[in-house]
Amino acid sequence: MDDSFKLYDLEISVVGDPATFACRHQPGVAFQVIGEDLVFGAGNSFSQYALAALLPLLPAKQRTTDKNDWMTTDALIACPDPHCSAQFKITRVGERTYNHADVTKVPLN
């Protein structure tokens, strides 16, 4: 039985004009989501508050969505600080195939 499924790899990067940021975000700083892993580059830091705002969206962005779904088209997420104009761009950068049996012990019916 084929138990494979696909997920997109994601890159989340800081975008915007740093002169208008209230937080310590740096444009171009990024991390990746590969499978269930968050991958941060050496020396990069990322706000835990911004990460908390992004986390609920990432699993949905990893999955194939309908072309008319807002999850397909909307890629810029605002910083959760209402006084900060930083945004976080979520980009689908690749696709990988996984197997159900490799990520869970719950059997397929």
C-alpha cells in the first residue's frame, strides 16, 4: 500500500523597512521549515513572539491547497507587535515526499 504524502519546504524571511520596525527584526533573516523541523541558520535569531504568531500557519502552508484558498495566495504575516511594521514572508521553496509509517505509529486503515 502506498502511504506517501507530500509537504512543501518553507522559507520564512523578515521583510520591510527596518526604519519602521519597533522590534529588533533584521530584513533578510530567515529560517526554514522542512518536514516537522524548524531550521535556523548559524547566528540568526528570531523573535519568540513572532514565531508564536507564525507557528499555527506553517503546517497549513506546507500542504497543497486550492488555488482559490487564501492560504495559497496570502504570504505576508504581520509582526504581532501592533507598533512594528515588520512582516514575515512565507515562501514554498520545495516539495518532499514522506511516508505515513515514518512519521507516526498510528496505522492507516
